[in-house]
Amino acid sequence: MSTTTESPSAARTGGGYAVRRTLPLRVEAVRQLRRRRTLVAFAILLVLPWVLVAAFRIGGDPGPDQAPSLVDVATSGALNFALFTLFVSAGFLLVVAVALFCGDTVAAEAGWSSLRYLLAAPVPRGRLLRIKLVVALGYATLAVLCLPAMALVAGTVAFGWNDVVLPTGGTVPVDAALGRMAIVVGYALVAQLVVAALAFCLSVTTDSPLGAVGGAVGLVIVSNILDAVTALGSARDFLPTHWSYAWMDALQADVQWAGMAKGTAISVSYSVVLLALAFRRFRGKDVVS
């Protein structure tokens, strides 16, 4: 199937066609927002903090359990509770949410056989993929942000607004803790970038949304399993999920940046390669059959 390219000569024709007017960003954002999976995903993320509050209310304050952890200080205040919520969600729930938004966006269109109609509009392939990537990353970012934001609200209502109590002892004043929280959430976004890129790459490879989302989540699980194999030694440093919890270094008495810097480099490197493969694959993808 022939498709329109984004050369300068094709940017505008005598009939009034303009590449930049095809598939506006707002239109794609609204289309994705109205989908049931978007509403369900955000509903789960927004309800989870309240479920955790109810669990702590029913079960009482957590007691020390071997090594100090965030669960021991989860009820110390809103910020502690938000950090705990992010900790228990980052390894799976946020991975699924990010993979869902980025893995379903192209594969679903291919599965519905609607890609051919979009490209026949004509929407250039490069523009279509960029718009879908921007919208998918936008919703994935919003998903990662809305969880700690709602956790702060739920934690304030249930446990009040206090200084952050560090699992290893000591406290961080609220004003400094807010900066630490921004670092934590920012790094969580960076860590999820590799999941987003992997899911998006799989989304342009298969016509099955479940395959794209499940494949991304499955490969993350495999990476976590391999990361637990200590016999691999320093080779584990190059696994995409090895540095997923490096943001915990921001909860030390003094913020440690080395782990987060390495994690950022690994995540960005994998993401650039995977997104480049996605665009290359989609350029020659058969959307007719």
C-alpha cells in the first residue's frame, strides 16, 4: 500500500492538503481518553491508595519486619505513605499501566483494521507514529504521576502531614522532603521509559494488543528474574530493570546520585534503540492484509 511521505513538496498540495493538519494531537488524545482501558487504568490507580489506607486502618500500624523498609514507616505521614505506595506499585502495577498505554495504541488500530484508513486519509506513517507515541507517553506519564498524587491526598486525610521518617532512622523536614519526592517521581518516570519504548516497539510489530502489552510485561518479569541471579555478577547492571529502585537512594540521609545516573543512562539508551526500531519497523509494515 502506498503511503504519503513527509517531504517538503508533499507538505501542501493544490487541494489544500497539509501534513500538519492530519491526525491532530488533540483528536488522538481524546480518542484514547474515551477508550475503556484508559478509564479503567486510571480508576485503579486512583483507588489503590485508598485501598491501602483501608488496609492499614484494618490491620493497624506495621511493625518492624527484619530489615528496615518503607512499610515500617508508611503511616508516619502523607509523604511516607506516598513513597510506600510508589514502592509497592512500581514493580508491577505501573509497569502494566505504562505497557497498556504504549503497547495498545498501534496494535489495537491494526487489529481493528483501521490503520489502513488512517494512512489513506492520508496521514504519513511517520506523523501517525509520532502522534501516537506522544499521546501514549503523555498518558503513561499521567498514570505514573496520578498514583503518588492521590497517595498524598489519601495519606494527608488518614495520617496527616509530617516530616518524612527514613527507614534507616532520622527524618527529613517537609520542605526538603518535597524536593526528595520530586526526585523520586522523576526517576520513576525515567525508569518506566524503557517499558514504554519496549511496549511501543512490540505494538508496531504485532496486530495483537494483548501480545504487545503482555510481551512488554513478560520481558520485564524475565529481566527481574535474571537480576536475582547473583551469579551473573556485574552483567546485571545492563539489565533494563536492574536500576528500577535506584530512587531509594534519594531516601538516604544524603542523596546518592550514582545509581540513579546509571539507571537513567541504561533506560534512555534502551529506549532510544527500541523507539528507533519501532519507527523503522513501521515504515515497511504491511497494513493491508
